[in-house]
Amino acid sequence: MDAKIQQRVDQLRKEINHHNYRYHALDDPEISDAQFDELMRQLRELEEQHPHLVTPESPTQRVGAPPIQGFAQVKHRQPMLSLANAFNIDELTAWHRRVSNLLGVDAFDMVCELKIDGLAVSLTYEEGRLVQGATRGDGYRGEDVTHNLRTISSIPLALLGVAPGRLEVRGEVFMSKDAFAKLNREREANDEPLYANPRNTAAGSVRQLDPAMTASRNLEIYVYSVGDRDDGGQENGTAADTHWDALEKMRSLGFRISPHNRLCRAIEEVEDYYRRWLEGIHDLPFHADGVVVKINSFQYQEELGFVGREPRWAIAYKFPAEQAVTKLRDIGINVGRTGSLNPFAMLEPVVVGGATVKMATLHNEEDIHRKDIRIGDWVTVERAGEVIPKVVGPVLSRRTEKLPEFKMPSECPICSTEVVKTEDDAQHRCPNATCPAQFFELFKHFVSKGAMNIDGLGEKWCAILIEQGLVKDLADLYYLKREQLLELDRMGEKLVAKIMDNIEASKSRPLSRVLFALGVLHVGSENADLLASRFHGIDEIAQASQEQFTGIQGIGPKIAASIVAHFAVESNRNVIDKLQKAGVKLEREESEEGQSAEPLPLQGQTFCITGALSGMSRSRAQARIKSLGGAAASSVTRKTTYLVVGQNPGSKVATAERLGTEIIDENALLQILDVAAR
Ligand code: IVH
């Protein structure tokens, strides 16, 4: 039994050491932080159960990996520690209870800070001047990166206030999402490989040998603690009894302190803070992976002390991980409404951001090649906020065999028509307007709420009508007979009547809606409104030249070319003829002039959602609200009609109560949506 446990412990240590080296020394991790934390947790657990297996070399007994060669080493006067983690509310309350028992008090203040995902640095000032900047390294020794840190404009070179003697402060250096995106855009333009994420890029930028390079990277800092102090008995501007006061004093010395810090009196306020940021973190300009909770009183901090390298007086309450590494099994292709061939990743299932992910978007071929993603690779998958998961890139160091480059199919996977790819379009497209996959998407769009609004014809019936050969082009819908519909399995009299009525009613939709419904590439509802306000009818649009379109403010050459190309296709012109013959109104009514589509059912109503919904994602709910004319807001104001409360709601509930906003649950929302969609 013991031999087996020893084997497992050895294996875990080997894996952890490897990943530690990748992360700390090379800034190039192969697994996510959450996956690493899990390995550490397993090792810690085994060592706790079998203390005789603990050795001084075990990764649980030290912090980080040794610094890489190339920079002068710096010994930290006081070790730079790490933090214990809490992954759920139970672990947080257990920590609070432990602290409470150790201190023998029920209540104490805590400071909540965002745990920014960057790299920890130490800054030493002598007589108010920056003399040394260092990385954390293994916690005891770091690297001297003074020349690089001096280039970060939010790091003061000289302090604003009095600070005699020596003062060391610590903080997190990071790169904003915008700076990261801009850097990658520049690299893309120069055909250079793209960076995977802001954290590694920030770490790499601080370890540049050339400070000019660091300077170009737009790094930032938030300072979060005082390290070593030696003021020779004089007040050096940072003497304080509490962490909160120390932060304030550092701020007045010229350090950049996070504006998001909050002083909390009770654990419930810490929970509020966490929930507030769990919801709002994506609106911030930088990445944060949790909340750091620190006991405010320095006296209490001293009483609590440390366990190993972790202070008992602080804890990192982590957000669910948003990135994970998994295997790319295959690349599938979807054909969109405009014929675009959209590659998507088929993944070995993995939990990201609290949900199991099996598929993720891959944009287009160019993107796949630029990132060098190949079938069979280990890839990093990200699910940030509510957006559809995406593949960030491959973990190249884990590619052990030769894998072929990905190639888009040369034929449409659905109708086998030869695929078209032009220079100025990133997408490969199936040019066959009658391609079943393309047509299915187009048909769904045509009957949808914002287009011809033919209620009763859901996705399922659209597929059946196409399958049965009853609808081969959009206009066929207007030639359907009652009897044909009645013959379909599970189609009842009532539904047939409803569908026929709605088809009839749709014949008099405004011109802008018909234009939008046709699904012309690049003609969304806004462009459709523009066109409908300038032309009298579809015939006129079908005959207009490219110049006539580009003469309209808001219509560029790409859109103009696409409209001309659409009406040049014979089958598209036939559809227009058939629509006209069926009695569909294709001209603008004078009363329509200047007015756009008729109001949608939720027009004027604003919804705000807090907490997790159980039946659908928040983005799905917001999309449904918007498609019915409602607005989806991210905060509660006087204009909010409803606050929808899901699981673990945030502080918005209190705001809504204060403002008297109507608070509803998920079921009530579904009911509103169903009624509006009828
Ligand atoms: S305090 C003894 N505060 O998290 C406490 N750390 O594992 C030492 N971090 O190495 C850290 N934001 O890189 C603290 N507001 C914050 C932080 C923060 C990010 C990082 C830091 C540190 C790691 C702790």
C-alpha cells in the first residue's frame, strides 16, 4: 500500500516540477492554473495523510522555480510569499472561522483586493529614489530587472512625499487587455507569431534584456503591500497600524493603488465583493483570477503568522478557471447563412469556467494557420464570461509527433460545390445559393422574428419543409398549400391555420424587413433600413449600380459590391419574381417613409440579469430579449424595467430594491419571452 502511495507522490512531484519550470522559468505553461492547483492539492493531501513522505525538496515545501540565467540575482530581505487558495464559499468561511478561533475574536476588518493576473515585483527606494526592482523568483531570490521596471510609467522613480531610509514595496505588474490586443495586432501585421495571453506577455516583457522593448509594451502596476522598511527610527511615510492605512500612505507617496480595493467589516461583505466581481470582471481592462482577502490589522497579522510560505492572515478566493488545456480531436465545418465555411473545434470534453466544453470556435483558416493549430494538438480553450468558448492556441511543447497542417476542404461538405476564397474575404464560401445547409440557415433567418416574422415555423419545421422538398427557395413558402402541410407528421389543423395566417400576414411587411430577410451578404437590419429609405422598391435596388450604393452615407464598397453581386445571380432574381407574383409587397409605402420596422413586442423594456440562470446562458437570454426588441443592461438604473435574479445574485438586488425596480426570477423571464414571441 505504502509503495503505491510513494509512487503516486513521486509521480505528482515530477509533474508539478515540470509544470512549475514551464510556468516560472519559461513563462510558457502547458496546463491551466486550475489544473496545476489540482495537482498541488492532491500532493498536499497525500503528504498530510502520510507526513513521513514529506521531503525538503517536495514542491509543497518551496515557492516557484529558480530564476533563469542572464540577470543578476537579488536576495529579498524578506521572502516574497504566496497565498493559500479558496475555491468555494465553504473554503473561504472555513478560513474565516480558523482565523477567528486563533485570534479569539468574532469580528475583524478585512481588505478585499482583486488578484490581478500578472507578475509580482519588489521595488526598493532609498531616500525616496528607486534603486532596485526585482522579480519574485523563488520567493527568496529574484532577478534584478531595475532597468526594465524603470520604463513602466506607473512606477515612480522618485517618491512624492518624505521617505527617509529604505522602503520596499510590492505589487503586481500586468498588461491591459487593450495593450495586449494592440501588441498582437502589430505582430499579426508583421507576420510574427502571436502571444497567448497578457500574463505571460507581461512576464516575458519584464525579462527582456533590452529595456526599450519593455518600454514599448505598455505595462502597468498596482502596488499592494509594504515589504521591508528601515527608516532608522524615523517615520518614513508608511508607518501604519492597518493594511488599509498603509495602502493610503503608499498612494500619497505616489504609488498606484488599485481603485477596486474595499475595506470589509464582515465575511458577508467579502462574499458581496466576490460576487460583484465574478459578474463584472469582464468589464475591467485587465485580467483578474480571484479576490485576495487580507486581515486589516497588522497586529492581528503578526499574531496569526505563517504556515510554511503562506500567511494565515490572507487567502486568495479564486474565480472559476476560464482556461483549460485539452486535446483537439478534430476540426468540423459549419456552413453559415451566407455560405461561409466556419471551422469549429471538436474537443476532448473539459471543464472551463464551470461548464463542460466539447466544441469551440476557430474563426477561419487564416487564424488556424497563424496560431498553428493542428488536429491532434493539445490546445488552450477559453470561456471568458458568456461568450462561446474559443481555442486560444496550441501548446506546442506538447506536440510530440508530426501533425499535418489543417486545410479547408476544397468542396462544400454539404453540397460538394467547389469552395470560393477571395483575397479580400477571410472566409471560404460555398457559392451555391441552393446549398441545403446554407439554405436551411437562410430559411430560418427569413422566417425569424426580426425578418418576415412567421410565427409557428420553428427550426424543426423549417428543416422538415426543406427535407420534404416543399421549400426549395425562399419564395416557395408563399406557394405552400394547406393540404401539403396537413400531410406532415404531427402537424395539426390548428398549427396549419396559424402558419398559413402568418405567411399571409408577412406579405405586407415593410420593405426594410423584406430586404433584411433576403439575407444579402453584409446587409444587416441597419443597412436594410438605409436602403429602404433611399430606394422605392426591390426592383430599383436590383438594378442599381455599385456607385449608386456607395453614394449613400454608411454604405461602403464592400457592401455595395455584395448587393450588386446578389442581384446578378439568376436564382436570386427568380426568387424576387416569385415573391412578387405571390403578392409579397416589395415596394415602399409612402407611409413607411422615414419609419423603420414596426415596433417589436419588448420595445422600451430594459432587462438586467444578475446571477447564473439554470436553463440558458446569460448571453442566450440577452440575445432573446434583444431579438424581441428589448434592451439588456449590465447594471440596474431607474430605467431598468426588470431585474432577473438567478443563482448567487450580486449586489444588484439591493440596488433594485432601493430603486423599486421589479424583481423577477428565471421562470417569470421565460414567461415574458414566450408571451412576447407569440
Ligand atoms: S498579496 C503574502 N495582493 O498573487 C501575500 N498578491 O500567490 C503576498 N497577486 O505572488 C501577495 N494581486 O503575484 C497580493 N492584491 C494582491 C495581489 C497579489 C495579485 C499575486 C502576486 C502573488 C500571488 C500570490
